[in-house]
Amino acid sequence: QVQLVESGGGLVQPGGSLRLSCAPSASIFEFNGMAWYRQAPGKERTMVARIPRGGIAHYTGPGRSGRFIISRDDIKNILYLQMNNLIPEDTAVYYCNANELYRQYWGQGTQVTVSS
């Protein structure tokens, strides 16, 4: 069973930055792709950004604000989400996702709270 371990969440003031990390228990290249999602209280889980095995990043929904950057360190086998100029609406639990052809995996989530 593949495990995804996220880290890097926390409390940050508006305008601040955070970098989330996701360390899978399997090689990143075993997946068709990886992604970051987020879920705010009372809302559905939505994709923020994804990066396929080929490495070209795609941004969706809140990820299109230009404030998020998804990246991957192939040597360290870690997925990142750099979040800049954070606003209170970015407050959510952020989840790492890895997908294969017929299966996908989720991390436990890391809380990001943007508040003054």
C-alpha cells in the first residue's frame, strides 16, 4: 500500500508563504501523476495543481491564481506546493494525491490556516 506523507502546513498571516511537501513511499515515477487538492470547511475537495509523470505542471481552480507553484524533486522523491501571497480564502486542508491507471492514493492532509 502506497503512503503519502504531507508536511509544511501551519498558521500564516495574509500575504505570507508556505511550502507543502509530500513524500510518497514509492517512486514518483511509478505514478501516472501527482497532484495537490484542498478542502475548505463545508466545501468539496478541489484540485489545485497536478504534475504528470512527464513533468509539465497544470493548474486548476484556485491554482490558476498564479500564487501556487507545483514542483517535484525527482532525486529526493518529493512533491512540493509553493504557496505565495496567501489569503484567508486559502484556508483549507491540503491533500497530496498520486494516481495510477486504476487506483489513486491520498495523504492524510495538512492544515493551512491564513489569518491575522
